[in-house]
Amino acid sequence: MEETANAKRRVLIIDDSVSVFAQLKKILDDDGAFDVVGHAPNGAEGLKMYKAHRPDIVLLDIVMPVLDGLKALKMILDSDKNARVVMISSVGAVGNKALQALQLGAKGVISKPFRGEEIIKTVKEM
């Protein structure tokens, strides 16, 4: 699928927090360059949605029930080695896991609490 200069980049958000999803969606919607194609509350649902929607970018929480972010990251990359995944991390709480995610192939890590300009900059670099 070819991207045109005006095409919005499709983003899937995988996070167990509805409020985090709403915050990220608002930041991306307000920028106007992105289309949030879905929200999954855990890694297992996120993997299904990734395969169904094939988004351009995934924002993936590290700590989630059912299937955590590291396992989900590995499974997404196993299904599509070109997947662009940015991990969502709580400051200080999961530093080691954020490093592990980068070693597994995540393209970046964004930390809570979010700063809108940081989110947009990171996602636009994908």
C-alpha cells in the first residue's frame, strides 16, 4: 500500500487503561496527521487487532493483564518484522523492561505522564 503525502498514518493503541487511551487518542486526533484505528485492552487483543488492521504505528503499554507488552511486542514483530512499535512506560517503574523492549525491536519508548509534543514528535519519526 502506497502512502500519499496527505495520507493519515494509522495508529493502534494497546493499553489496559481507558483514560490513557483517551489521552493518547486526543493528542493524535488534535494533531490531524493520524487516524487511531483501534484500542485493545491487552496484548492478546492487540495482536488480533494488529493482524486485522495492519496499522502504520503501534503504541503498546508494557504492563498489561492477559499478555504483557514485551510478549505482545515479540509476537507482533514475529508476525511482521517491519512493524513500528513504540512502548508506553511508567516513569521509573519499568526502566529495565523499557530497555528490554528496545532490545527486542521496539522503535522507541514514551513515558507517562505524557507530554503531547513528545508523543507527536516520537510518532512522526516512525
